[in-house]
Amino acid sequence: MKLNNLHTTEKEVSATNLFNGEVGTATAIRLKKDGVLKEHITKTPALLLCVVGKTTYKDETNNVVELSPGDFVNIIPHLKHWLEAQVESQLVLLK
């Protein structure tokens, strides 16, 4: 199965459950070109992995991380953050 096939909507941002384990989850995220995943927080530590495309991770501490395929960022709980896609991108969020 391909990540892109998990997203059935043409929305700017799409997120779908990829895996539910006993102690964690994985979510497939697709951002269309110029798509923005609006400011939000996570209550638990998370890891965001870029699989396809180019996306910028930004947070309220002015941390900016450019994500290309194979790049990842650790997301700190209770820290406002958001994503901006330069091209259509596929990411996996692990919590």
C-alpha cells in the first residue's frame, strides 16, 4: 500500500490513521503545495518524518526546520507548532 492512497480527499491538508499500537500511533499526513497545517500542540512527545516533498516545521520558539525526504524533527509536548509545504508532501507522525 502507498501513503498517497490513504488520502481520499483533495483538501489542502489531510491526516489519516496509519497504525495504532498498544503504546503509540502513526499518522499519515499529506500537505498539498503551499498547504499549511495550522498552529496546534501535542500533549505527548512526537516525531515527524518527511517521506516525500519539502515541508517547513516552525514553532513558537522560532525554531525552523526544513524537512526533505528522510529528515525528521522531534516535537516537544505543549509547544505550539505548524507546518508549511513548499511542494506536495507526505509525512508520518509518530506518537
